[in-house]
Amino acid sequence: MKKYKDYLIQKKAEGTKVTMLTCYDYPTAVLQDAAGIDVIFVGDSVGTNMLGYTSETEVSMDDMIHHLKAVRRGVTNAYLLVDMPYKSYDTPKLALRNARTFVENGADGVKLEGMRENIIKYLVDNEIEVVGHLGLNPQFHKRRAVQGKTIEDATKLIEDSIALEKCGVMALVLELVPEEISKILSKRLAIPVIGIGAGRFCDGQVQIVNDILGISVRKYKHVKKYENYREQTEDVFRQYAAEVKDSTYLDETHVNHLAEDVYNDLLKRIANK
Ligand code: KIV
């Protein structure tokens, strides 16, 4: 069953958690969809996780479209969300043009960072489904630090979140905030609050797929790793290289043969050449 915006809002109303993961390629999309992930998200974290960039700010619209199209081919049921990259939503008109490009390429909705009320309202008025993103905003914060720790910052975060809901966002991602704040907001807002590094009491969780699989080098407090694919994959590559070098990689079960008569004829034919 295809999951639309209403499905996610309904989950919140019923008190069922929303599951969301980043995804950057077709095979991972197929697996996440088969596993029943609610929101498959082409984040601008594609830049640092897949493209070798040093910052999210290097990610372009073309990068995002390329990965969105691959993920789209793998998704049947999940809500497909895509990040608006840095500088792609600087004005309402630019934001709408880029958001429409994403929708034409298969996105169900777009996410953008920060208090961009005028941009969000303009997109929502033009029938674009928008997810907000507060707390740590990697496109704009230079340092990865927990946000909203002082009374002033916590109050502002709560006020800003309420304001974004009023602007019409269909969900809110909260990144790297104390769990007391996301707990208050999850109770207070009618839209799903989806946390990353925002504690246990959010309406849903999002994680970077490379982090939970153990592909990335970094270690974050908020990530529970299920596997260590980085080491396992490197081990596979080493084993492959060693076996190719000592000619043990392939055995009889992996090869194709010529029929014996064809082989003998072939040997005769080429003997005189
Ligand atoms: O791009 C991304 O992966 C994100 C997550 C931090 C939610 O925005």
C-alpha cells in the first residue's frame, strides 16, 4: 500500500511510530521498501556519505536529482522525501521551481532546513508537501553541537516548531536536541516529530543508513549500529584480492565450457593459423 502524507499524520494520531531512513541508491531503496520503512529519504547527506564531499553545502540540485531518480525506481510503498540542497530555496520562486523539479522526478515531498516561513508557506500554497527541519541544521551550522540547551534556546526551538506547524509543514525533523524538548513538541504538535539525536520520545526516528549499517567511520552517541559493514566489506575485498592473486577465487562450479567436439574442432581449426 502506497503511503501518503495522511498515512503519516494518522500514525501520529494513533500513537504509532514513524520509521524513516536516508537512502541514496536503488538497491538500498528496494530493501528499505521491502522492510516497510515509512519514509525513504534522499538526504543531502548523500554528499558526505556517497559523493566524498566534505560538506552538505557542496551538494547540487543535479546531485539530488540523480540520486532521487535511482531511489524512486526502488520505492513502491514508502513516502519518498527529498532534501532541498543548500541555496536551492533562497527565494520563494526558486524554491518552488526546484521543489517542482523534485516532484516531477518522483518525490512525494521536500524537506528544508531552518525558519523559512515565507518559503514554506509559498510551497504549501502551491501544493508542495513540506517537512521542516530544526535543531541542528547542517547546511547552516558550522559546528555539530546539541541545540536548544539554554532556557532561551529551548524556548525559541519550541516557539519556532509551533510556528512551522502553523506554516503548514506536514512533519518536523528535529536534529540533535535534548530529548526533553522533542518530548514536549511530540505532545504539543499534531504533525509527526521525527528525531535524529533527539531522544526516545519523538513520534518517529530517522537515521543515516550508512551509520546504522556501520559503513561510516564516524561514531555518534545518537546512533545504534546494527552491523559493521565497513570492516566486513573491506574484509571481503581483501579476501577477493588474495584469492584472485593465488588463483583460488574460481572453481569448476563457476565456469562455462565448450562442448568437447566443438573444442576439438576449434583446436584443429586454429592449429594452422
Ligand atoms: O540529509 C540528511 O540526512 C538529513 C538528516 C540529518 C535528517 O537531513
